[in-house]
Amino acid sequence: MAEPDRLGGTVPAWALEFLTSARVGRLATADAAGRPLVVPVCYAFDGARCYWVVDPKPKRTRELRRLRHIAENPRVALVVDHYEEDWRALRWVLVEGPAAVVAEPAERARALELLAAKYPQYRALGLPGSAGPAVVIAAERIVAWRSV
């Protein structure tokens, strides 16, 4: 099996394409005390940053724990993976870096544009007008692995 590739080295083209096209990732955050949380997110990758948004789908609250975690501890990880019973097809990409709520209006508009372009469901939900906070993850490290 292949060894992981690391940012600073060359991230393989297959990993960047997979990160761009995959439909869901798992976001890992931790609060100031180190208590972890992992949640699935729809995201968009622009080649250097991953974006996700608090969308208008029903939630118990808009005060999401993942946002509180990021405020307390901005270090996050996003993993995108593919599983099949044929383990020769296994692969994953891990993005690590700081996350922050997007404050700059032009970057927020770009994030929402990328998300709406990737997910027709977001267009149907009225994104960008219905969106809550947008979050950016600056990719400081990307690790990629696949079986072959």
C-alpha cells in the first residue's frame, strides 16, 4: 500500500480531484478542553481552502457546537473518504488547518458561489440568501492515501 503524500511535498492530482469532486466530508473539531466532535459537511474546495456553510436545513439550533469549537480552538481536520468492499478501491484525503467564520464579504460571496455551483440542493434552498455563517478551512497540510 502507498504511503501518504504531504503538503510541502506534492499532493497527487488524483487527491486534489477527489477533494474537489467528493460530495461529503467529515469535519473534526475540538473545544478548548479537547472534547472532540465529528460531523458530516457539504463543502467546496478551491485548491487551497475548503468552505462550508450553516445552511437552512432544519437544525435544533443555529448555535452549532462546531462553530463554538472553532471559536475556542480553530485547529480542525476534514476527511473525505471512499469505501468499497473491494479494498483495492479505498482512498482518503485529510485536510488540516485553521478554520474561521468568513468575515470578508467578497470571500463569503465566493464561498457561497462555490457551494451553490457544486450542490444543486443549495440553489433550491435559496443559497446564498438563506445561508448562515460561512466557514473557511485554510489547508496547511493535506495527506492523501489510496490502495493502488
